[in-house]
Amino acid sequence: MNPNAAGPHAPELEYCSSRYNHHQLIRAHWDLLAAVAWQSYLQDGRGVLMVEVVPADLRVTYVVGPPKSVLRRAVKTSLLGMLHDYDPTAEVVCLVVQHGHFTPYRIAQNLSPETAYHRYQGRLCEFQLN
């Protein structure tokens, strides 16, 4: 996913290591992230939208259930709670991965995942998603 498509207010990816900057990054790309989350939810059920920040790019993957990776126990516990409690019609559970650190978020914005999906419907294939 090319982050430059988000416009001039998207945070620089190299400096995106704080929770505040993660929130900025998610907000800057919310429409697309929410659309991918809704499409994936419809196809696969509840899951986590993994957003990996790599130099000058984002890698987005949807994982059903908590990711079976090297997550610390606290992160897994937090993700399990988020996955159990979130409302997929209004929220997205994200796991931002950067420099080997995993930070979970349960995010809601004014634009619902379903509405975002309908805006992008038929165009999601234009984006390289994992």
C-alpha cells in the first residue's frame, strides 16, 4: 500500500514509532484500512488488521483470530479482549508492527468500516494487500 496516496497530512513513516503517531497513521489511511477490514470480516469473520510499517510503505494483512507470532503474552491477552469485544460494524482491531514492536489498537472513526468498503468496492484490488 503506498502511503503517499493518503495526502500531505499523512505522518512520515520513519518517525511513526509513538502511539500518537500510530493514531495519526491509522487516521490518515482510515478509509482504506476500514474497507479492507470490512471486506475481510465478511469473508473470514472477526480478525486483526496487521499494519506493518516498513520504509516508505505499509503492509496490510488480515489475520483471523490473534496472530500466532512472537507476540508478548500481554499483547496477546489485549488482542483477545479486543477481538471478543469489538463491533465490526463500527470498529477495527489493528496491530501496528514496527521495528519488531507490536502495538494493538481498537479504533472507531466517523466513517464506518461498511461505508468505507462501499466507497472502495470494486477498487480494493488496485491496492497490493497481503
